[in-house]
Amino acid sequence: MSQLNPKFIYFDLDDTLLDHKKAEQAGLRDVHEHFDMFNGISEQQLLDTYHHINKGLWEEYGRGEIDRHELHRRRFQETFRDLGVDEHMHEEAGKVYMNYYRNHWEWLDGANESYHKIAQNFEVGIMTNGFAETQWLKIDQFNLKETARHIVISEEVGEMKPHPKVFDHATDLTGVKREDILYVGDSFTTDVVGGSKANWKIAWFTKAPIDEGYKLANLIFDDFRDLLKALNVK
């Protein structure tokens, strides 16, 4: 395994350090249980419909075609419309979902210990897409400000990863050369492609790598112990 010798390490937040997918699914199950209107509609139908619509809306948001308020409104409104339930309930459902979603935030397996070990040996930061107030709540809940020297949230920069503006801003904050920054992230498009275009080193956290990832990433791992080894952190 090749050794990585960065001078600064940025970590993605959702589905790299924290288990966003699990929290999202648990939050949606809670929404399903909360409202009587889902009688006759399975949890899985709600999850599948929401994920399909939400993914498309985030792509529109990333291209600057819609704003965050439209994304928030449409993700439940269109889910409910497709499921044949009262779409006027979308606002209440959105509030209920966010409260439930928050209750399910937790570290991914091995991420907590590994992140803190790395933070004792390297300067580290957080760089994440997502809505600022939600991401700051996570950062506060997990005390990440104690260890992260820089925190970059795409919404505050005005573009989403993989836009070069986000990576340029994050690079400038560190005061080190691009090639001395390592980015640890799970998304091929936003993290691996975005980071490699910025001339950063990449550690891709994935259980299902694709061929293109082997060309772009310096390390591909699905167990945080492998990241510790590559960074020579005991």
C-alpha cells in the first residue's frame, strides 16, 4: 500500500465520517409511522420514491437551477404526489423529518477513532456539501470544531462540490500546496473527480470502486484501518 504524506487532510462529512444514509432512512421510517396518510403505503415505497426525487432535485440544485427552498418544498411535495397522498402536507412532513433525522446521526464504523487519531498527527479540516445550518448542527453535535482547523460548507461558498470554486477556497485556507492536500471522501463525482481536478491527493472511501477511480484516487479503502496504515498513524 502506498504511503500518503499530506500536509493537510480534509474529510467529507456525510457517508464518510457520519452515516447520513442510515440516518436518512431511519428518519423517513419515522415519518412513515408519524402520519396516518401512509396507510396502505409501505415504508419501502416511501423510501424509494423519496430517494429518487431527492437525488434529481439535488442535481438541479447543484446546477444552480433551483434554490434550497424549492428543493426543500419539492422533495416531499413530489414524493407525496407520486404516492397519491395529500401533497399539501409536505411542509409539516419536512419539519417532522428534520427532527427525526437529527435523532439518528452517528459515526460510521471506525470513523470516530480513526479521525481523532489522524487529527492528532495531521492538520485536518471538514469540507462538505449540504445545507449550512444542518451541517453546522452535525459539526456541533460531534464537537468537530475542536479538531477541524478549517470547515468549508459548500452553501457558504456559493457553489457545490465538485465545483472548482469550493476546492480553490479550501486550498487557500490551508496555506499549503494543492498536491500536499489529501481529501477523504465517499462520492466518486463530487469527491474523487472534484478533488483530482483540484490536484489534491484522494483517499476514496467506497465498497464498490469503479475502474476510473483507480486512475484518479491515491488510495481506495472501505476500512478506516487501511487509511491509518497509509498515513502511518498508529
